[in-house]
Amino acid sequence: MTASMLTGLTARLQYERGDVTGAEVKVLDALELIETTAFHEGFRNAFFVLVRAAALRGDTERAMSLL
């Protein structure tokens, strides 16, 4: 549980610092754990990273599907 929350938070911090790819990879590597054990805050941070990363790449279809 703690690992999934920390992953979402650290990925969000990476994203905010400009490491979009690193943040996205961090979330994708732990996505199953995040989806099954994270509380709302960790889950929200993780999906914030995924949606914003997709939007920055111009993949609006993926971004919308994640929402």
C-alpha cells in the first residue's frame, strides 16, 4: 500500500520537475500495484502523470481513454 502511494507521488514530482518520460515509466512499471492497492491520492497522482504525458506527446486519444 505504501509503495503504491509513494510511486504515484514520486512520479508526480518527477513530472513536475520536467522528467515526463521517467515519471510515465515509473507509473507504468507499477500500474498493477497502484490500481489494486493505492488510495485515491496515489491513484490520482499516477493517472495525472499518464494523462498529462499522453497529452504532451499529442496522443489525445490515449489521454481521453485514461480519463
